[in-house]
Amino acid sequence: MGNTNPNSSEYVHSYLLHYLNDMDLSRLELYDKIIEKCPRFERKGKSMPHTSANGYMFTALNKDGEIGVRFSKEVQEKYMKRFGTSFYRSYGAIMKGYVLIPKMMFNDLDYLADLFDESYDHVMSLPPKTSKD
């Protein structure tokens, strides 16, 4: 795989040639493996796996096995352009704060963990959100 800089479009597109070789790895297992690389948070949810911190959900795995990651508006635009992707959908609803992670990136767990960590840092920079009882 030529360019190893995850910020280059060549790097992203090279995944098309190496698309998720291990098809035995379920998406939930994949999601859990990414989170295992991120010691500051853990997976929550049994029916809807997700991560949350500071009162905000920041990653999610939908029923179709798609991963969404929350970023600021500026970062969303940058990543949607770089990854050639769109907003994440869950249960038919567009999650405007979330970028859909392309399947072609699923075999780079370290880079995905970096994105999860970046998303965690983003929600921790927001004012704490409290739940209503």
C-alpha cells in the first residue's frame, strides 16, 4: 500500500484494494476491537452499541453494522470530503453530527481508534450535558 499517511486521499483509496479481508470478524467485534485501543472510554448499550462521555454519545454502531463518529462541523466536512462519505444514519434518521466511516477503512483499527479518540476529545470540549429525570 504506497502512501501510509492517513491524511492523504491515496491512503484512503488504497483500502479499496484491501477491503476487509477478515469477513469472519463481526461488526460488533470490530467495533469492540477499536474501543479496546481507547482506554479513556468503553462501549455501552446492548441493543444499540455506542460510546458516550460528558453526556454526549460520540460513536455508534447501527443495526446495519455501520459505524458513525461524531465531530465538530468543520471536522465533519473535512472527513466527509477526505473519506468520500456522508452523514451516518441510524434507524433511518440522519445523524448530522456523525460521519459514516467507510467499510474500506475497517481494517485499520489504529487509525479508527485515533478517530474515536478525536471524537472523545471533541465531546469533552463541549459543556457537560445532563440528562433530564
